[in-house]
Amino acid sequence: MNKFLLLAFAGTMLFNSSANAAGCIKGAAGGAVAGHVAGHHAVLGAVGGCVVGRHLAKNKNTKEKESMQEKKDQPTPAK
């Protein structure tokens, strides 16, 4: 089972773009620590952390794009 999870995690890392990898790596590190502390489930925690990290990074990226678009759409005040 651990080999399967490790292969699934490695496959996920290989097929991600670099933008998603940043969230995945941060989430996987935190998830691995939490999983290890929770009962020696570091690999399972890393996979879960990767999924959550990617989701949070995607949401952050979307909000930043929307904010930039709003700033771009605002008219400049005339002097």
C-alpha cells in the first residue's frame, strides 16, 4: 500500500506545472510531519497535504488575478 501511495504521489509531482508544485511541496511537507506525528502515516499525510496545498495555491492565484484585473479596469482620475 505504501508503494502505491508513493508512486501516486510521484506521478502527481511529475505531471504538475510549476505553479501547482509550489503549493504541493509546501502542503506535502506539512502533511508528512502531521501524518508522522498522528501515527506513522507520513506518506498518506504528504499526499493529503499535497492536494490541500495545490487547492490553496490555486485559490490564492485566482484571487491575485482577480485583484489585478480589478485594478486594471478602474479608471484613472483626471487632474
